[in-house]
Amino acid sequence: MLEHIKSFASGFFVTGDPMIYGADVSILLTILAVLFTLTYFKKWRWLWKEWLTSVDHKKIGIMYILSAFLMLFRGGVDALLMRAQLAMPNSNLLQPDHYNEIFTTHGVIMILFMAMPFMFGLFNVIVPLQIGARDVAFPFLNSLSFWLFFAGAMLFNLSFVIGGSPDAGWLAYPPYSELMYNPGVGQDFYIWGIQISGIGSLMTGINFIATILKMRAPGIKLMKMPLFPWSVLSSCIAIIFSFPILTATLALLFLDRYAGAHFFTLDGGGNPMMYINLIWMWGHPEVYIIVLPAFGIFSEIVSTFSRKKLFGYHSMVYAMMIISILSFLVWAHHFFTMGSGADVNSFFALTTMLIAIPTGVKVFNWLFTMFRGRITVRTPMLWTIGFIPCFIVGGLTGVLLSVAPADFQFHNSYFLIAHFHQVIIGGVVFGYFAGLYYWWPKMFGFTLNEHIGKWAFWFWNIGFYVCFMPQYVLGLMGMTRRVVSYSWDKGWWPLNLVSTIGAGLMGIAFLFQAWQIFHGIKHYRKNRDTTGDPWNGRTLEWSIPSPAPHYNFAVVPQVSELDDWWEEKQRREHNPYVPPAKEIIEPIHMPKNSGIPILMAGFWFMAGFGFVFHWLWLTVPGLAGVAICMLAHSFNDDSDYYIPIEEIKETEAAIRKVTTS
Amino acid sequence: MAHTDSTHSVEDNHGSLKSYTIGFLCSIVLTIIPIAIILGGWLEGTSKAVALMMFGVLQFIVQLYFFMHLREEKKPRYNLISLVLGLVILVVIVAGSMWIMLYNMVAL
């Protein structure tokens, strides 16, 4: 019996690597610490009632962002390990198979489990506040989306200690991701982690389209809506059309691995190139999905900190919608070298270059907004100003890559690596950080220390250039991506060392950010945002107290123009004696919290885990649990309640008292 | 939210027994014919593929028209807009994939 358990455990748990043993211990200790703290301070009930079962979009948003930060940490450690390995030639720090696992998990985590939840977090916290809504269109679904993402992310991360990580690259190209070459469970963890969180992403896309189209406060016509919700709409349109492709593609790959199908195998009539074709149909829109909201964030910040109306609002809206649709027409530029011939390649090269036009329009709009504005450089604006040159260079190297004949030279080299890190870090990550700093006071009710924030910014920004500029050159020198090591005679050592130093600088920048947040929490009372409008903002979210009460708006606002809050403040300044419009408080209709989403995600996790290990005894009850949760929710009529007028008045009075004292 | 459903159910009042019956019969016929084509071996090769795809498209239209009530939607016609966009993207995906994969010099 003991022997039996031993042999099972040696295959089940990842063994043999001291780094992983270290990680095992630290994971265990962290879990114990969390459990102990919760029990010691008797916070279990509070956690369950206030957070885990919450359908409040602001709380869900905060949970998304918290998860994204944890994932950023893990993805960042992966990145630092890779850079440490490449710092010296012939390095033995990581074994080749371990290196493969690390670059795979780095990519998957950063895109799917860091950028996506960070983005959804910002959607959740801000979109309803900006359009004057009290929650999203489907609050229950919203909670379910978060928990499905969480279950998927945990399933994927579990592969680190149980069963072994996937190692076929972040997009798991066959034939290497097929059973024949990859018989372990890593790829199945990959498939199910992404599938389960993908359901959540799709539902979030639907949810926010419905929210933006149907839940705007009276007077917010589409063309009077702030740009962030516009960017969310364009991003969500791309989500609902592209994520089904990902789901179908990974389902086919799973059938290959699980049921012995031959969609992408080398034999039996399969074609691995079809997988590459399909996965990029999702993969390309995906990069626009994550960068469009960043464009929206920059538009809000530029206008706020320049004290000016955004230049070219209409062209901005059209540019984002065009990018959202055009992103579906460029996918083949990821595999020009597949050999589809000149016709195919020139078509996709042209569509790729076309996307640069609306993007260029946006850059000029931001610049013209700043032109002759009264710019105040606070941290959100700093990130925006850092973003513009970075994204321009990233965009230009993208245009270079889009030249199909030249791409045969650049393809899969470090030139490509440098390019996409430049647009994704310079565009997406800088954008989300800018948004996080900008809306932090609205989320938590206190401001962060600007001084530490500036240190973090400069470390990030300088570290970025030090890390990735050498990689362009390395790419041109012939260094290909995913190489585990190189010899002295290649001449790549000095630039690789510089690049590693840059990565270290970004690691330090992350520590600064963590410090900034801890510092903010520690000096919470001193830095309280009592005005609700710390940046002298322009849009509706700044018209309510920070943090927003759980019903957001005591009275649904009546909006008459773009940047309505700014215009309102102007009116009040010109004519302070006009009393504000009489506000009639009515009972507020709100959704009730529900424990079903977290339970259902737990069942999905069970089912996914069962699929990974071919354990039907776990899969079947898991899926049955999912079905039961769906039924239970369908027959639950007790899903909403009204907040009585007295309670609203009390809450408002309490907030006002805090904000005026 | 549940409360707003009272206004929704008034709009929801569409479709008649007649239209549902016609829709049901159409979709049944459009399902039986392709099955018969396969089981009876009436057509071969390209003509079979084209015929099957045609019946698939017809089935799609019947479903949208009789069961999804596409033409009864009020303005702004978000359902129609998203359907058209979905179709455009579907065509791009299918036609684009065929173009890329069939003209693939390596695969040939």
C-alpha cells in the first residue's frame, strides 16, 4: 500500500528540482499563513459575505486586479529566471526542459492570467461608474466570470507543482503539443486552464457590451460617452467574436490528445498548420483586446491632466472601432514563413500596415490634446507620457515586421521578442498601471505616494529600454527566441548581459510598486481622498465619493454633455448661487450576493482536473455539480432587493461626514 | 434584473402557432434532406459538399427567421447588427482559412 502511494506521488507531484521544492515549501507556508490569519482574526465570515460571494462590480474588479498582481509576480519571476539563464553563455542555471516550461508559463500567465484580469478589473471598477449605472447588466454572471477565471488560473498554476508544467510555448503549437511528443499532463493543464477561464472572458465580453449599450444613465448618448467605455465596447466586440475560435481550437487539440483524433497530428490526415492558422485568428484580435482599453485609459488621463477636452473625440471612437474589426483581418502575419505564397502574404502585410493608420490617428490625438494644455505631471500622466514614445517605436518595428519578405529574416528572432514586449509592456502594462494609479483613489478612498510612484515609473521605464533595446540588435545578429543557451563565439554575451540588467531594473520597479501600495495602506488616514475628485476629473465617476458606496449613485445622474462632471463644475464656478438640482432619493434596486458562482467555479475546477488526469470519477461529479449549480440558479427567484430610502440617506450622511471632517 | 422584466414581456409577445409550425416543418425538412443525401448516396464529391453546406445555411436562416424573431426586433437593431458582423467575421474566418491553407506552398 505504502509503495503504491509512493509510486503514485512520485508521478503526481513534480520532483527532482530544488527550485520547485523551494516553491512547494513557500506555497505551503503562504497557504498556512493565510489560513491562520483568517482564523485568528475571525475573518472567514467577513471574507465569504463581503468578498467571495459579492456581485458588486467594484469588489469583483478589485479581486481581479489583486489576482492580476499575483500573476504579474509569478510571470515576472519566470521572466527573471529566463534572463538570469541567458545572462552568461553556456549557462547551466536552468535545464533545457525546465527552461521550456518557464517561457511557456511566462507567456500564458502574462497574457491570459495577468493582462486579461487586470483589464477586466478596470472594466469592472470603472465602466458602471462612468456611465452612471449601479452595477453591470448581469451581476451574477459577472461574479461567475471572475470565479471561472480564477479557477482556470489556479488550474494552470497548479501544473507547477502537480504533474508538470506545459512546455510547448504560450500558444502550444502542434505537433509538439500533441500526445506523441508531449505525453505528460502539462498540455492538458494548459488546455483546461485556458478553456475554463475563457468561458469567463466570453461572458465578461457579453456582459459589458450589454452594460454599455443598455445601462447608460439618461442623457448619455453613445457619442457623449467617455472614451474608456468606448474602448471597452470595442475590446468586448473583439472578445465575443474571437474567444469562441480559441475555445474551438483548443477543444480540437484536446480531442487529439484525449480521444485520439487527428486534427493537428502529422499523420492520419491532420495538419498542424491549421492549428497555427486557427489559433492566430484568436491570437491577433487578443492583442488588440488588451491594448484597446489601454488606449481608452490614456485618453481619459490625457484629457484630465491637460485640463482640456480630448482632441478629436469622434476620430478616436472611429479609430477604436476600426481597429477592433480590422484586427480580424491580419492574423496570417504571424506565420508569413509558413509559405502560403506571395498573394496571401501581401494581402496580410497590407492589412497589417493599415492598422497603423487608426493607431497613428490616436497618437496624434493624444499629442494634440496635450498641446497648449495646462499639463500637471502626476503619476498617471507620467505613465501616459512614457507610453507614447515607447508605443511609437514598438509600432514602427511592428510595421517593419509586417513587411512579408523582411519577416523571413525577423521571424521568431529576438527582434520579434523585443517588438511584442515593447507594444505589450509599453502599451498594455503602462496603460493599466496608468489606469490603476488614476482610479486608485476611487477604488480605495486614498491616494498613493507620488514620490515612490515616480521611482517605480522611472525604474520600469529605464529598465524597459535597457532590457529590450539590446534584444532588437540580438535578433538582427541571429539570436532566435526560446534558445536555452548560446556559446561564447556567437558574440551575443554583452548585449544579453545588458538585457538581463534591464530585466532586474524592472523587477526592482515592481518592488517599488509593492512598497507604494503598502505605504499607502499604512498611511491610509493621512492620504484619504475626501473630495471624491482628487485629480479634478471630467467624468461621472469623480462626481461621487471615494470609495463609491455600494449602490454607486444615490440618484441616477442626468447627463447633458460629454465630460458632464467637468461642465457641471464649470457651471457651479460661474454661478455658485444656483442651488444644485433637487435630488429625490428613491429605493434602489440591487442584486443579491450569491455563493453559486464560486461553487460552480469549484466544480469546473474539479472537472478540469479530472480531464487532465483522465479521472472520470472526478470529471463526472464536477460536471454534474456545474449542472446542479445552473439549475439552482435558474430556480432562484430571490435574487434582488431594494435598499430603503432611510438606509441610503444614512449612508450618504455618513460618507459626507467623513469627507467633510 | 428581474424587476425590469415586466416591460420586457410585452415586447416578447411575438410569434404565432402558425409561424412556429411552418418554422418547425421547414427545419425538419431541411434536416431530413441532407441525411437522405448521405444515407442514400445521392450525390458525390464536391456537389455533395456544396449541397450540404447550402442546406446548413438555409437551416440557419429558418432558425433566425422563425425562432429568433430577427425581423421583429425594435430599433436600434443590435441583434441584426451583431449578426451581420458575426457573418462577416465568419466569412473572413472560413474563406481566409481556405485561402491560406489551400495555397500553402509547403503543404502542397
